[in-house]
Amino acid sequence: MPNPSLQIWHWPLAAALLLLSLLLGGGQGTLGDSLCQALSLVLIGIVFWRHRQDPEAALPPAAWLIAGLPLALPLLQLLPVPEFLWLSTPAREALAPQLAAAGVEPAQRLGLVPLATERAALWLLPAVAMFLSTLQFDSEQRRRLLLLFVAIAVLSVVLGIAQLAGGKDSVLRFYTITNPTEAVGFFANRNHLASLLAMALPFTVLGAVRWQQKREGQGATAALGVVAGIGIAALLILGIALARSRAGLLLGMVGLLLSLPLVLSMRRRRGTRRVLAVAIGMGLVLSIQFALLGILQRLEKDPFDDARFKYAGVVVQLAGEHAPLGTGLGGFRRAFEASDTEPGAYYINNAHNDYAQLWLEGGWPALLLITAALLAFAWAGWRAWRKRQTDDERLLASVALRRASWIALLLVLLHSLGDYPLRTTAHLALFGLLVASLFPHIQNSRKVDHVA
């Protein structure tokens, strides 16, 4: 018999993980990250228990495969290997005599920095826990998790406004290394705040349009929902502007453009374009009023003068030297510092390109995982956006949420081309939630959710 107490506590604990991740997981290597990782282990244990004991919560092999593949890479890199395999890359051939001269015996594992690789494996736990947990939830429970995400995004904007009002030394800036003159919310990095707000935009627009469609039947209540949705969308646009992130501005525009086909694809779309236009208009007015000067100052700089682009060639060269094994997850900083042409000029903790860094750290196996993930994402997008002929309101609502999830995932994948959002616990936990929302068809077929 399934344990009812575990089922009762499952959603609250998943909500707590998402909440803690978004509030405490905006930096790297903090106590908040460790707390989220510990809670993730508890959640994964509950998922496995329900999978074994409750037929309605059983997950198919595909779910475990998707969750296990990212964890398999760092675990594989921790395995000891023969010396000839350890020496099979140019970088390791050059490193071996240096270690011998220093009297250091190499660990002879695939990962050159085993402790960093262990930490990388733990870092992935919030994404895995949120992904598996969300698959065991019904559509209403998933919707409430997404509402919690939007609520924290709104709170982040309010916090960002307070941070700007408090100045550079505001006690509301929770990280020592941060952007002191911009809104950062619960993050250390303004770009990561802007990315989070852009990801929340499609869900906010979708919510406002859904309330618009209910106006005929629910009167003032639905009208209030429309007004609230428009106001929240405008606030998110203002938050992106206050972060003064060039990447955030671009992602926000992409998110809004893709929200247009999202709302136009819904039934009874009379007035939906008006809702989207009002939200964008209000957001632009607020942004011009409160953030125009900062935005113009940021846009005056040539984005290609950014240090992250200067070092891109170094990362690509390093990846080739460490192929096919890679440095091991978490080994970027050690490898980069050894080849830095301007040591001490910048503090480079990540490559500012998640794909290049994964190639460097994971070698050819990481490239295979990236390729498979992008192909699966494209396939899921085709499934979500293909035309359907149905009058089932629940199915239409489920499809709309899947499309919004696809847009949000696209934004963070695009952002990863020039930054490292998925190396924060906040974005990782949200990523797990969105992937599960995009792939509800891999949950137990006996569940009553309407999916297509």
C-alpha cells in the first residue's frame, strides 16, 4: 500500500525546493545551494518510493533515463582509469611531467579535479528532483508550481527597485561579488535576474489572456484577473529594464514576440491581442520613465568588446586540447587559469558560454548529451506547436502551458550562448520544472491528465 503521508508532503516539499532555489540559489557555492541539494535528495527519495509503491505515480524508463543521463557524466568522470587512457589527451600529456616534477601523483580519473566534479554532481540534484517530482504531479499541481515561479519573479522586481533605492551599499544586495549599480533581485548577477524575468513573461501573458477569455462568464472577477496579468507583465518588463542587461533586453523582446503566436493560437481570441499590446505598452512606458538612461548607457558599449568574447577563443582551444575526455565537470577554472593570457586582469569563474564550457569539461560525451538534448527540445517544440482540432478546454490549457514552457526554455538556452544561467541553483531547479512541463506525455499513462 502506498504511504499517504509521502504523497501529502510531496508537493509542499517540491514547492519548498523551488522557493528556496529561487530565493537562495542565485549565486554559486553558498549555504543556500547546499540546503537545496539536501532537500533535493529527500525529494528524489520520495519520488522513488512513490514510484515503487503507488501504481498511479510509477514513472516509465524514459523519465529515469532523462534524469539519469546528466548525473551519469560526472559519476563516470569520478571512476579511476588506466594510465594510458588518462594520458590520451594533449593537455594531460603536458601535465604529467609537471606533476611528476612537483612530486604529485595524479588521481588518474577522467576528471582532473575530482572534488570539483563531485560538487558538480551535487549541483545537478535540484534539477533532477524538480523534474521527477513534477512528472508525478497532476496538471493542477504543476500549474501551481508555475504560479509560484511567477510570484517570485514579481517579488524579485520589487526587491530590485528597493536595491536601486538603497544604492550601492544596500543591505538588500545579498552577494559580495555582484552588480552594485543595477537591480539584481535574489541573484548575484543582473543578467540572471533579467533571464528569470524574461522566462516568466510568457506565463504571465498566458494568464492574462486566460482571464480575458473568462470575462463573459465571471464578470468583475475575471476583469480583475486581466488587469492583474497586464500589470504583472508590465512590471516584469520594467524589471528587465532596471537590470540594465543587454542580454535580458534581447531575451525579453524574444519572449514577447513568441508570446504573440502563443495567445493567437488560443480559442476565442477576441481581445487577446489587445491584452498583449496593453501589457507591452505599459511596460515600455514604465521602462522609459525609470530606466531609459541606464539602458542607453549600456547600449553605448560595443557588446563585442566584452571580455567574455575575448576569451571565447581560449576556451575553444582548451576544449580541443582536452578532447576527447575533457577536464571533468567543475574543472574549467583550473584549466583556464593555466592558459590565461592576462592573469589577474579579470576574475573568470565560468566561460560565459555554457555549451563551450560543457565541451571543455565533458569532452565528446558532453557534446553527445548536448546534441541529444537540443534534438529532444526541437522535437518537443514540434509536438507542442503543431495544430490540433479539439474543443477540450483542459487539453487546450495543457497545450498552452507546454508552449509557454517551451518558450521559457528557449530563452534560457539562448542566454546560455553568452552567459551561464544554468550554473545557478535557481535556474537549474526552474529548468527541471519546465522540462517536466514540456514533456508531460512521459509520465504514467494511467494518470488522467490530458496530454497530446
